[in-house]
Amino acid sequence: MRPVVKGPAPQPEYEPYGKALDDLTLQIGYYCSYCEQRITHAPEVEHVQPKSLVPGLEHSWENFLLGCKSCNTVKGNAPVDLAQVAFPDMDNTFRALEFHADGRVTVASDLGPDATYLMEEAVKLVKLHRHPNAPHLEDRPTTRDKRADFRLDAWALAQHELKRYEEFLHDRVFADVLAEQIASVIAPQTGFFSIWMTVFADHPEMLRRFITAFPGTDGACFDPNGRPVPRPNGRF
């Protein structure tokens, strides 16, 4: 999950809450806050704590993220204890997940026990671990849940662009033009920030570009070479 910064509330409250959509997309882009896919149709204001259970936060900026249809539907009205779940506007959720070439998403193996628990609960909340080849039926996506398929497509595209980029590294002028096209156009139009960061992990100059190109990414969650670091004032 891409760590994001929404910034201070642009207005005291949003009633109806749908009015927050323009401010949210301006701050963090048209991306699902959980699965990272680019939302090309009907982005949804996602209530971190369900409005049906915590009505006092229905119109609160602090309780908003953006959700795709799949993540929002899966999450539903499940009760949320903020102290027990990691969230992309609270923690460095990028360093806590690993994205794989086969479309799987797993919790990073090098986390401490507390961070591991928080991230496992986040994954469960939106069933981000669903994969067609999962051994148990309940861990496989429904016919409408295409998140694993979208991850596969994004990974293939990122690998293709990586090959192009590395082929022209000898020509710094052209490589710089290509880098700008990949980081500022192709990757943002595709979504899946974490996949681009994973595939281009050996190229710090590209990681820095991705961090800047995706709106609202918390740059404080990365060192000057684009490597993840604990989030200031976060839990990991």
C-alpha cells in the first residue's frame, strides 16, 4: 500500500460526504488507497471507520480514504480499531508488503511482530491476499474481483518498461527523457505504485521519480535513494 498524506482538512466537514471526492483525488490521486489500482470509473469516498458504526465521523476528512469497488465492497461495514490495523495515511505500509511477479501480495518477512500484526489485519480487512491460485477457496477472488489480474498486467508492463530503460542507460540524454515518460506518464496512468517501485528497485533515480509522480505519496517514508524507512510519527 502506498503511504499517503492527505494534508489538513480543506474544509471543516463534508455533507454529504461525497463532496470530499474532488479534494481527495486532488491530494492523493485517482488510486485505491488499499490495492493501489488506478480508479478509472466512479472512485468512492471510503470511510475508514464505517459510517454505519461511527456516524459521528461520516463527514470527517480524517476518516476518508479513496476506495475501488472491490476493496470498498470487501471491507464493507467491518468494525475497525485504528490501534489494531495499519493504514496508508498512518504508517509506512509500502515497506510492510511485498508484491510478486505472479500477482500475489504478502506481508513483508522482515517486520517486527507488532508491525506484522498490524499489516496482516490490514490485508484481511480488504482481502488483499486473494489470488486465483490460493490453496483455499475462501482466499480466491470472486469473478468480479480482478485485483490480482490487474496486478499481473501492471507487473508485465513495468517489466517491459524496465527493459526499455536499461537498454538505453548508455545514452543519458535519451534515458532521462524515457525515465520522465515512464515515471510521470506511464506509471501514474497504470497505477500500482508499489509494483513500479519493486520492479525498478535497482534504480534509485527512478524510485525518486515515482515517489514524486504519484500525488500525495509521503516522501518522508523513503530515504534519498527511494528506500523505505519508518514513517515519522507512524508505528512503522
